[in-house]
Amino acid sequence: MPSSKPLMTASSGPIPDSVESALRTLETESGGINALAAALRGPLGATFAKAVDLIRNAKGRVIVTGLGKSGHMGRKIAATLASTGTPAFFVHAAEAGHGDLGMITTDDVIMALSWSGEQPEMKNLVNYSARFAIPMIAVTSNAASSLGQAADLVIELPKAREACPHNLAPTTSTLMQAAIGDALAIALLEGRGFTALEFAHFHPGGKLGAMLKFVRDYMRTGAEIPVKPLGTKMSDAVVEMSAKGLGCVCIVNAANEVAGIITDGDLRRHMRPDLLTASVDDIMTKRPKTVPPSMLATEMIEVLNTRKITTLVVTEAGKVVGIVHLHDLLRAGVA
């Protein structure tokens, strides 16, 4: 029951009723997740491991099915499995009996979600699974239900109170379904050594896709690279910096190997009357951090953040082949 005494914020007055409601919802749902974690540390853990092995060894796909809110969670689970290297798709339990059973092959594994395990619309799919010996994993809170008894494996979720004050609207239960789906997907991902590069194949769009591109996809090349040879006067180097607009100039030796870099910060640190007549050799930061064009954008961003810099020189076989600036990454939506 809601407390009669209003909660207080850390700064001003009492917390609004809507925020109190939100906090109760989160506390109730977190209790469901904690109960699920405790179950996995106990007997449920062995069943979960068998489910992972069953899916991993299947020649076909994971067919996720469900109805109502469980169906919505099923769509999400199928999408997560597919994007992390486990071929999967969703089949609506009611539509299955109207032709969609043809989507399911004997090489597949069915994962059926139902909190009660008693939806009559599941009957056609359950019978089809039995007739063609297609293994079925039931995700339910009732192992003794019709679905649980028909399944080869039952991931029995612990019974937990819904966040709804009437204990009716699926809230805690759907969160637990989503959580066990995520747990299966990540266990399968880690078990097969699924890499970020493989993830990029399935997710080329959006910010995730941008972060899974490579340095070569964002670097400036050719005439866009601000570069000057060793021995150049600082006056020429400053002109090059201004012309290329990146706030830096790369200094190379006769073999086009990076020898140093001069940034706006170097100019400020070496500000003196004879700066423009000095040699770049005396002003440059030697042995700057370089990255290969094959490095992932996510790794490149980590280098920039760790070193608190905005520019990276890109080299291949010791030669300067490009330059990457933080502003380019921001425009691309990577950083």
C-alpha cells in the first residue's frame, strides 16, 4: 500500500504522487529481477544452461512465439537474438494455425512465452511441435501448465507481484521475460565468441552502425591532410594549419613517416617573439599517438577520450595515410 507519509526530495519539498508511483513501480519490478537472478543461482540455472545448449546446437532458427504482452516481449527477444548472431524470428501464436506453421522447420527450436501457460491459441503450435518432434522451450511462471507439460524444457520464472496496484497489468512479468531473453542472447553470444565486427554486419544503420565502422571510413586523406616535412619554418606550418582547418599539422620525414604533430595547444605553449621563424622540429610534439585505418570507430573514440585529444594521425606500414578529427566524428553521429 502507498505510504501515508509523503516522501521528500533531496533539495526542496515532497515528491509528487506521480514520482512516488514511479518509484513503487521500479521497486516492485526490481524485486522480480532479483527473484529471477536468485532462481538462476538455484535449480533454474541447470535448465537455463540446457536451453542455451539446445539453441546453440540447433541447425535451424529460434522461433519465438507468444500472445498479448508476452507476444510483444517475444518480438523483442527474437530481434535481440537475431542481432547477436542467433538466427531467430517471431511467429504469432494465433496466426500459426492459419498457415504460419509453414515457417517452422524440423531443424528449428521453438521458444514459447506465456506467463500462465494456458493460452488456448497456443494449441495448434504445441501440437505441431509434438507431431514433428520440434523441440520447444517454454518460458512461463507455471511449469505444471498445459504449455509447461508439453515443452521439452521449461524455464520457470519465479512468481512475482505485478507493479500494477491491482496485480493485473503485465509489468513485472514482462520485464522478467525480456530479462531472461537478454540473458539467453548474451550467453549464446559469449559462447560462440560473437565479435563487434560480426555485430556490425547485422547493424549497419543508426549510431551503433556508425560506431562499428572503421577509422578509414572517417579519416581525411590526400590533399585534406595538413602535413609539412621536417625542417619547415613555423610560419609555413601555421599557414598549412589554417588552410586545412583542423587545428593541427602533421610533420613527416622524407619517407612520409610521422615524426610529430603541431596543434593549437603547441602554439600556445611555445608562444614567443621568434615562434614563426622557428623550425617545426623544435615545436612539434614528437611520437604522437597514431591509429591504423582498420581500427573500429568505438576504439578510436576511446583513444581520443583517454588521451583528451581531438586529432589522431592515421598510419599504415609507418606511412601517414590520413587524419581523423573529433568534429568529423560528431558530424557523423559517432561521438
